[in-house]
Amino acid sequence: MKRIRLAVVGFGRLGRACLDALREASDLELAGVVRRPEQARHALPPPYAQVQVVDHVSALGPVEGALVCVPPEAMLDVARELLRHKVPVVECAAVDEATLRRNQAALQEVAVDRKVPAILGAGWSPGALSLFQN
């Protein structure tokens, strides 16, 4: 069985959770972690120390998708950049409905233009929790 090779963009709580999930999945392969240039120079702490860290997804070689695990305010820029490089994206952060709709509208044009899938709202928070967080 061919494993799906994925990048994780971001290394906060959500990025770490995605790394842990990828390490457990038999059908997925972690290509590496993408971080800001000033952070990409440093190895990750244990138990992630062996994971490759780069400052751009292209440095990981071919990937079949990227899990976008950055703060909601950075997500659009990160997702646009990935889609422009024809990397399918999965937005993992929990966002409210208004943010989800804005993100969909903002990314639809580039995703359609590049013919690249974008899964938005994977972490969508539709319930009362998002009201309390706001």
C-alpha cells in the first residue's frame, strides 16, 4: 500500500498533534515540518528531533498535501502560497463559521485556478465553544 506523503506547516500545539497522528497512521507518511525561516534552523525537541524541518515546502521534495497548522490569522497567506505551488491543503485550525466562509471565498479562486484541492474547516468549531472563545 502506498503511503500518502504529507507536510505539516507549523509546530504549535496543533502541529504537534498532527505530527503525533501522522506517526500513528499506517497509510500516511510525514515528509517534514515547515516553519518560519528563523525557526527552521533549529531541530525540533524530542520526541520529534528526527523530523526534517525546512522553511519552505519545496525543500521536502514531492508531497501530496500539507496540513496547515498555523494561527488563523496566518492561514490565508500560508494556504495561498501552498496552493500556488500546487500543494493541496487541509486547514486544521478550529475557526468560527464567519472565518470559515471568508477563508473559503479567499482561497477558492487560487484553488480553482491551479486545480488543487483545498479542504477548509477541518477543525471548524460550530458549537458554543467558539462563542465562548470569542
